[in-house]
Amino acid sequence: MVRFEEGDPEDPRNFSSGRKAFITLQMSMLALVGALGSSILSPGQSDIARYTHISEEVAVLATSLYVLGWAVGPALWGPISEVYGRRCGMLPAVFCLGLFSIGTATSKNAASIFITRFIGGIFGSAPVSNVGAALSDLYTPKDRGTAVTFLAVCISGGPTLGPIIGSALVTNFKLGWRWTMYIEAICAFAFFAFSTLMLRETYPPVLLKNKAQKMRRTTGDERYWHPHEKESIRLGNAVTKHFARPLRMLITESIMASVALYASFTYSLIYLCLQVYPIVFEEGRGYNPVISCLPFLGILVGIMSSLAINIANQAWYAKAMRANGGKIVPEARLPPMLIGGILLPTGLFWLGWTAAPKYSWALPTVAGGFVGAGFNIIFQQCFNYLIDTYGPYAASAIAANTILRSLLAACLPLAAKPMFHNLGVGPAASLLGGIACLALPIPLIFMKYGPALRRKSTLAATSLE
């Protein structure tokens, strides 16, 4: 059986730091394109409503259906990446994302806009759901946290940058809402072309399968083999084994369900803000669409600021691994979540009760920074925790997480305007802040009971090293 030898240069873990960084950058940019597509069209919802003669509440589907596609796609792309490799699990999907973005841009009615957005979301979910698992191919658990930190910035930064870019395009009378989708298509095709030429495969079983086939050809010795050569997605096993695994993990794995639900709630708040910020800044203060989207930069600054906390936890995690004999300690990823769990409701309460026009625009903008920082800390550590816990099934684990968070992120924007208009910004944001407070004990529960739950799981890995 073909294996990687000690120090084998073909082993992704042995790639040089520069090569790893280059691969990480390419994959993160692919994820950024997928995430950007979820929100770049949101400033054009009013124009779409007028063009297609639908209400603005219905026009929100142009955003929600794309995110709903993320709930469908991971069940497909996760298993594909675990059978045929990370490149096959991402690159064809990014190309198709570009095609369907053009389809949206050239649509003549609401139905075609919604259909192309939903299918585009299915393809756009591929890099978002697979890159985290691909990073586990490259980095040891001790080193992976920093790489995942920058990946999470791209996944969460895309939805915050999208409205700013989109509003600048929509308000330009020479461009309009269609150009938001043309820009998305241009980005998708550009990164697809670059990564097709430059991105190397990182999934070890596929690399070893290729190595075994190459050795048989070059030596003429048919005894070289690897078990992954027998892996394939066929009609008979597609549903029962491969595509059903992420859904089965959500249903049967208590670790997965709890962590994914917490991460999903925090992630969906970003898409809630896509609808709430126009209420606060455009309706409440009378700002033009471009100016009313600039406060999203506050969320982005919060996301970037949270890097310091997540990177600082790397030293704590390395110490925990040394104390555990060099084996992974998923629960050592969780302490920063306590900080994020405090920052998130703080930002929500602050946003709600300073949103009135009588207060300076700076107050709700800064509150968005707390929301962004709290969300990103929680999201990144949940990401790392699931990769540590499920190891060889990391792609399916992240796919399961993506499915759940996409369902919430697709539904909350639909409820945002009625909720915040009827309750008022203060009470509605306070309700969400209260829910965030109820979730505060989750990291403590997993820090205490996580090891016992992992031992009972049929899929969770207790040691990957």
C-alpha cells in the first residue's frame, strides 16, 4: 500500500510555508467570491422590485434564495471533495457560479432572477464549505488555527463588503443592479482561471491514489495500490453513503448539532444586518444608499479586530496539545468563545438602543464592530472545533454546519423588516441580544462534557495525530 514516507515532499503537510500560504490565499479568495455573491445584490432589491413589479418584501428573496442554495450545495460538494479531491469539489462550482451570475444579470423577470440566484448559491457554497477541510490537509492542528482565522475573515468579510460594492454600482445610472452580478461573474471567472492553473491538490487520499497509479505505470509492478482507488460516487451509494452524511451528522451527532446551531445563529446575524442597516441609516436618517451602507465597515473592522484574540489563542492551544502528549484537544479552541459570547449581545443591545436618529451615527456603527467581533470569534472557533473533532470527515462536518447556518441566514432576512418595523429597532435587537445571552453557557458545557461526548460518537476523532 502506498503511503507518504517521513518527510515526503508530496505530503501537503510537508509543503514549504510559502507554498502553503499561496494555496491558502487562493482558497480563501475562492471562498470570498462565494460569500460576496450572497450580499452584493442586496442594495439592488428596490430596483429589482420596481423592474419586476413585485413588493420589496418579495425582492428580499434575491438574497435569501442565494443563501438557501448554501443549505443544499454542501451536501453535494463536501462528499465530492472527500472522494475526488478539493479541486474537483471547488473549481467547477466556481465556474458555474460565474455562469449563473450572468444568468441573473440578464434576467427579464422575477422568476428567472430567483431561480438563477438559488442555483448560483448552490455552486457558490462549494468553496465556502470545503476550504476549511482543505486547510486541515495542509496544516497540523497546532498551526491550522491561524490559517482558519484568515479564511473566516474572507467568509464573513464577503457579506459585509458586498453591500458597499453593490450600492456603488446600483446608484450609478450607467451601471445599475445588473452590474452587481456582472462583477460577481468577473471575479468568479478570474479566480477560477487563476486557481485552475496554480492551485495544487491537497487531499492526501487522492494524492496517494494518484501516486499508486503513477508507480504502477512507471515500474510495471501492479502490486502498488491505495484503498482510495475503490472510492467513487455511484448512483447506489450517492444518497445512502455520501450525500446523506452531512445531514445524518446533524441529526445523530449531538456535538455537531449544538456547535452548528450556535455558529449558525451568530452567522445569520450578518444577513439580518443587510436588511436592518437600511432601516437604521437610510429610512431613519435619510442617508443615500451608498452612505447608508458604509456602516457595514464597522462590522468589518470588528471582524478584523477579532483576529488578535483568535491568533492569541494559538499559544494556549499549543500548550494544551503538549500537555496532552501531542494529541489534539478540541476543547482548547473554546475559551475565546466566552469573549465572543459577551461581545455579541453587547453589540446587539448597543445597536438597538442607539439606532434612533437623535443619536450620532457613530454609536450604532461602533455597535456593529462589537457584533462583528463577537460573531467572528465564535464562528472561527466553532469552525476549528468541528475540524479537530471530525478529522477525516471534516468536509462533511463543515458541510453540515454550512447547511444549518444557511437555513437560518436565508430565513432571518425575510423576517427582518416586518420584525424591526413592527417591534421597533430597539426591542427587536434586544430580543436577539437576549437569545445570544442564553447561548453564553454553550462553550462552558462543551469544555466540561466535550471529551465524553466525543468518545460516544461514531465519527468524532479523539486523536488525529
